[in-house]
Amino acid sequence: MIRVYIAGKLNDMACDYIKNLHKMIETANEVRLLGYAVFIPGIDLLAGLQCGDWNYNDYFDNSQPWLDVCDAVFLTPGWETSKGTERELARAREKTIPIFDSTVELQHYFYGDESTL
């Protein structure tokens, strides 16, 4: 199964973080319903709640090995002002992992003409 890393803006403000994570999960579900396995880095929020002492680097460093083994990166709308997403995109480019912001482009890249899906 093709693995897709869902990248996007989160935030250090609690309300914005929850709204952005909601958007990220919606985007991931759209991609998942097309038949891809998705990794959503924001869901490590639950681990942070349980552990209680994670800092930004703990969250970021935990997700990067998943990015390294993905087949593609898919951008959540509104990612453009995220410094973390910029770092992820630089890493993806360095590893020649394709980056998408359109499910049509994602499907075309992996499966060719979308009419044959």
C-alpha cells in the first residue's frame, strides 16, 4: 500500500492547534479513502497528553522517520505559513519524495490516467 505523510500547519495555541488538527485529519481521511495508508503527525498529541513532558522537538523528531519512509507527502490546506511544514518539505525534497496538494495529481502520479481508476 502506498504510504502518504500528511503535512500541515498545527500551532502552539490550543484552539488553533485543534482546528488545524481537525483539518489535517479531514485531509488525511480524503486521501485514505482513495486507498492510501496515511500518517498524521498531529495525532501524537495523544502521546503528549499521556507523557505530559513532550516539547516541540519530541513531537517533530517522532514524526520525521515516518516522513522518511513515506511514498509521498500530501499538504493540508493552510500549510503555507507553517515553519514545521517548510522543514518537512525540505526533508522530502532532499529525499526526492514527491509532494502533492491535489488528490487528482496524487492519483495521476501513482496510477496514471484517473479515468482508469
